Amino acid sequence: MSKWRVSLIGVPTDIGAGHRGASMGPEALRVAGIGEALRERGADVEDRGNLAGPYNPWLPPSDGYRHLDEVVAWNAAVRDAVAAELDAGRLPIMLGGDHCLAIGSIGAVAAHCRKTDKKLRVLWLDAHADFNTCAITPSGNVHGMPVACLCGYGPAPLVGMGDRTPMLDHECVRQIGIRSVDEGEKRLVHDVGLEIYDMRYIDEVGMRKTMEEALEGVDENTHVHVSFDVDFLDPSIAPGVGTTVKGGPGYREAQLVMEMIADTGRMASLDIVELNPAFDKRNRTAKLAVDLVESLFGKSTLMRQRGA
């Protein structure tokens, strides 16, 4: 029997983003061989195809939010699909799509953990804190708001789409790689007490210590959810995103992050979001994302024995 029973769920929409193109992310990941790579790692992989949802009308904000009805519809579809895979004992991998979709995926994961009496640890790998509200950002783009919505700050149709409100306790979240936060967002993050390991901290203490702290307390009863925004990576190695921010983790740092998560043996769900082939070069960023996901599933660069 395979160690992992994995389900790929494509979500081809850029409904919450400020640039078009993330809707092509699922197919780019498939072209980069994500299914084949995971099978080579010994996973039983089922590709569920793509979810369906409303077309992106590309309109300006209305009452502080862009495309709120469409965002709700897509997230409801994600929530139901992820919940079904978890109930079937499978590991869902959401192929995004923009990061607003994490409202649905993490909402489903949090509800599943409550139902199964598991602790939840969300590792949010991102250049952005995504803790905006409509009062903070004039853009109204919901891909800058998912963590806030999950923690109870946002429009009622999104905040209330889980099994309870808030869907997520902020104490479950560890944000890693943050380096772009709006001023109002920064104040809200501090008021809430979100646990953030920004690039300044990573530069000061190193990625190994950062990940040791972010993974502290993870045990055999912990469900680890990884929400991997590809703009977590430095744009010099990952140009295929809509919101590049200089100064992110390089290849070896990113590999270390993934390998240390894999070492816990507790990752049970995954988002891959904000991959935008319209900004990429020959699918380079998708291939890198697949490479890093392989490391989440146990591919290691470790040559020496531990303790040697």
C-alpha cells in the first residue's frame, strides 16, 4: 500500500488576484509533471481534474471587494472538494489558482481536524501576510485577505463559510518568508498576534532555526497543512508569479524548508497557489514548484548520515 494517497484538485481561477493568469497554474503544474513526480515518490495519485466555477468578470471593487460572489462560489467548491478527499483518507493537493482559494481549502482542513480531534498547524509560505481587509487595501483583491478571513476578519459570506466562525484560530498559523506587508495590515497582524517569521528574522537566525521554531509542538496528533504561495520564493529563481517581491528564499533555503516539513511526517494537505505562467519563462517556475513539492514528499539532498 502506498505511503501517500494523494488527490490533485485543479482550481483554474484568478478570481481574487490583481493580475490575470493564475487560472493557468493547474495545467502548468501538470505539464511540469507533478503527478508523475509524486508517483515516483511512491504516492498513489488520483488527478480529480479541475473544479468548475464562475468566469472572472474583471470588475473594480464593489463595497470594498472585487468579485465577492465569484470568490465565494469558487471557495465553496474548493471547501467541498477538499473535505471529500479528507473524509476519504486522502491527502488533497489544491493546484491553484490564486491564494484566495485557501479560504476554502484551509476552512475544510480546520473543520476536519475538529471532527477528528487533531491539532492543526498551518505553514503559510508566502511573501505576503495576506491579512488585509477592505478597510486597509483599496484594491479589494481577496487574494490579499485569506488569512484575515479564516481568522474572522472579512465579509460575512467568506468568514461564515466554515463549520464555525472563525474557521481558524490564529495560534495555528506560522507565516514564513514574509517581506511585503501594508502598514494597516501590519498593525492588524500585531493586534491579532499572528506568528510571523519574516525575511529579516530568517536572515538573522537562519532558516534551520526558523523552521525548528515554526514546527515546534508538531507531534503524531498534528495535521500539518502547507499553503505554498510560489511568490514565497525569490523572483530570481521563480519569476512566474503576479506579485514578485525581491529578497525571498533561494533554492537551498526553500529545499531546507520542504525537507524539514517532510521530516515531521505530518503533512496531510497542501495548497500550491499563485503560479502564473503568463509571467514565467518556459515553465521554469512550475518545474521548480514540482521539485520542491517532491521534497515535501521525501526527496532529500541529504548525503551524510544524521549525527555524523
